[in-house]
Amino acid sequence: MIGKTRAHLQAAGESYWQHFRFATTFGLLATAAGIAALIHAVIPAACTSTASRIVRHLGHLIEDRGMIDAIERDAVEARAFILLLLLAAVVVAPLWILDVPTGLRLVYTILAFLLPATLLISNPDLSSFGERVA
């Protein structure tokens, strides 16, 4: 496994940490695009072009990894949204696994997901992500 990892890093022309940064950025933004598309499916007026813009920028990033700084600068809100969603899920997961009263589960779940929902609703950069890159 170590040999394959070294060969892959060498083929990519990156150090471990450069590759980690690229893969993490790519993964978080791909997740953001998917979640934006799902939100748009449920609420057509929300995230009207977010997923397509992120996917377009991911294509640019694959073509030119040197764009990572610019894309990361413009993607702060999208990455924060995904991280807040993941944090909310981690916080409420034990409530749904353990024997906790349903009312308490629902209240804490709603409270946990209010923060990412507030960011989504109040931040126009999530729906206009990437206008400055390209």
C-alpha cells in the first residue's frame, strides 16, 4: 500500500500534504454540490445554480490544480456549510442510536440543523458561489 501511495503521489507531482489538501477540497466541494442539488430538488428557488457552478469549478480544478488557492478562497462558505452539516449529524447521531425519547430527539435535531440552515438562508455566497473564479 505504501508503495502504491508513493507512486500515486509521484504521478500527481505532489507531496502527501498537497495531495491531502487537493483531495479534501475536492471531496468537500463535491459533497457541497450534491447537497445543493438535493436542496434545489426539494426547494426549486434555493441553490438555483450552486451545484452546476461548483461542478464546473471542480472540472477546472482537475484540469489545473494550481487554481486551488482561488477556489478555496471562493468556497469558504460552501465548505463551512458542509462542515456544519457534518457536525450537526455527528452531534445528533447518538440521540437516534440510543434510547432517547422521540420528542427530545426531534428538538435537538432541529436545533442542531438550524445553524447550517441559517447559513444557507442568510448567505448569498452559497447560491452565487464561484462567480469570481474562472
